[in-house]
Amino acid sequence: MPDASPQHPQDDIDTRRLTPAQRTRRARIISTLFVIALCGVCGFAGYMAGRGQHAPRREKIVEPEPRKPIAATTPRPTPPPPPLARLESVEATLQDTQVQVRFSTPVEKETADKTGAYAIEPAIMVIAARLAGDGRTVALTTSALKLGTDYRLRIAGIEMLPPTPEDRQATFRYLDTRRVRQGLAALYDFEEGEGEVVRDVSRTGQPLDLRIPEPQKVRWLPGGLAISESTLVAGEGDAEKLIDACRASNAITIEAWLKPGNTSQRGPSRIITLSRGANTRNFTFGQEGPNYNIRLRTTERSENGEPSVTSKGGVVEKLTHVAYTRNVDGKVAVWIDGELNVTAMVDGDLSNWAAFPLGLANEFDTPRTWLGELHLVALYARALTPDEIDQNWKAGPEGKTPRREGAE
């Protein structure tokens, strides 16, 4: 059956009528195209194979274990050497071969007992050193000291706990005195004889000198100062060394050799006062008519130091020794010419003492005039014992006993 699909006439002509040359060319073209196609296929296959061979490998990433933080090591600083002990006082009394050295806080016995830790100039040999039971006081045995000569003590290598500042030298003078000096904070002997300054001769800490603002109202006596008109003899600043010492000890002794101008002075009239005005004080030793009146501020007393302690009489117009003591337990005693006059209890402590100046013969803001003679004023940061009160009374207002020839 003949094919029904139409056939293009040219197809028959091209197929049947190609010359041999045309057939050869056609075969070549077909072969060339085949080769090209084959090369393309092979090239593509090679490319793919090469890509697969050289593809980067994905390695498993292993996270490193976190490192433990290393603590910073700070080099330990070299500890500073322990500070040298701070000298509180140096005294030479009664014997010309004995020097008492007192430190602000306890010191090491091993170093304090070494004679090589002390040097005294000029030309004094330290023969022995012994630390007392309080841990603060060292008794030095020395070659002979000369009366009234100024000496300088230097220490080296005596250790104590910080934070005490370094203070390793002090001056002192040998005095042939019969007065008690241990615990002395301020001393006025009125030996100047002239001028406008009453000097603190305690040789303890920074001198607490007092000034006479109106010299025409006072009169110098041999070993004394007469207050003839209303005036105030006072320090220019606060009595810091006295206040600090009494706060630390919670004890005090107020002592005077005096001659009242009369037995009717009241107020009480201020003989010795550590205050700011008529109603605020740390203490006042005064006269109330025929009696001595002492006010002491404590944590159990008012800012005015009341209630006060009053002697049983005792005010007479003659040279008199009066002492008031208050110990750490609050026990108070008033002594007149070596005799116990009255006792009392003043409870509390002295931690509430304020920064006040020291004055004699008047109050600071309101007149509370005292008239009379002052021959000695001594303030201690401790309570003297009855024997010590007796010793000071027997020493007299000069506080010195001349040596007799041949006396030991």
C-alpha cells in the first residue's frame, strides 16, 4: 500500500543524486561533528571526574576544650621593717645614774633590754637596760649625769606594732627633784620671773605654754605668779596632749601649790580650767568661798562637769598644797596639805572630752575671776597614789631638794 505521507521532492533528489564527492564531503562533515560531540562528552566527563577528585574535604572541626583561667599571680611586696617605737617621755630624777624611758605602746622585750639600742649624748654610757612589767617603761642604768645638763637620747632597733610612727630621739635633763614625774602631762613652776609666757616645763610631748595677755594685771614672784586683777592666762590653742593622754587613761590628777587672795571668791572662780566657756568644760578646779570645787566632765556627767565635787573647807589665805585625783574606776579624792579631805565617785569615762584650751585664773567667755598666787600647777594623766601625793606635798612648791655634801 503506497505511503500516504507526502514526501518532499528535494529529499529524493539530495539522497539519490549526490555525487561521490558530495557523499565523501558529507561523510567527513558527519564524522567531524561526531568527533567534536565525542570530545565534548569526554571533556565534560573528565571535568566532572576531576572536580570530584579535587573537591575540598570537609574535616570535622573539633572544638578545643576551654582553658581554665589562670589566676593572676601578683608578686608579694616585701613587708616594710617594723616601725621604731615612739618615745613618749624620758626622765632622769632622784638618781644621777637612772634614766626612765617610756614608750607610747608596749615594745619587744628582746630588743628593749639591749643596751646597744640606746645612745645618750653627750658622753653618757648606757650600762644596763630593763623593761618593766607594763611593757612600755625601760629603766636605764647609766654613767653619772650632770645636774641641769641637757641630754639627747637616741634609740635604734626597738620594735613595736604599727601604726606607730617613727620617733626615735628625745631630749631630757637630769633634775634632782623629789616630785613624782610618771604620767606627768603638763607642769608649770613659775620660775620665769618675768615676761609674758608661763612655760610648760614637764618635758613631755609638745610644750603647752600659756600666755599672759595683760602683764600689768599680774606680778612675778620668786617661784610664783600673783594674779592681782581679773585676767586670763591661757594657751593659744587646744591642749591636745593633755586631752589625748587623759582620754587614753580615763584618769587624772590636778595639783596646785597656791595662796588664795581671800576666802569669799565664788562662781566658782576658776583657778585651773580646761574649757570653752561658762557652761562647757572638760574640767575646772575652782574656789567656791571657803571650799575648793572641782567639775569633771565624763560620759555620766554633764558637759559642764556637774554635779561637782566640793572639799570640806580648806581655803585659807596661805600657801597650800591641793590635789584632786580621779582613777579609772571613778574614785575621786581631794587632798589638802597631804591630808585626805573628801572622797566621791564620778562614774563614766573621759571619752567625751572635747578640744578645749587650758587657762588659769579665769574663764574663757565669761568672767569667773580668781585672785591669788600660783606657785606650781601640775596635771597628770593618771591618779597619783596616796604615797605619791604625800611625796609631792613634802617636796614643797619648788619641787626640788638641794643635795647635801656627802649625801648619796
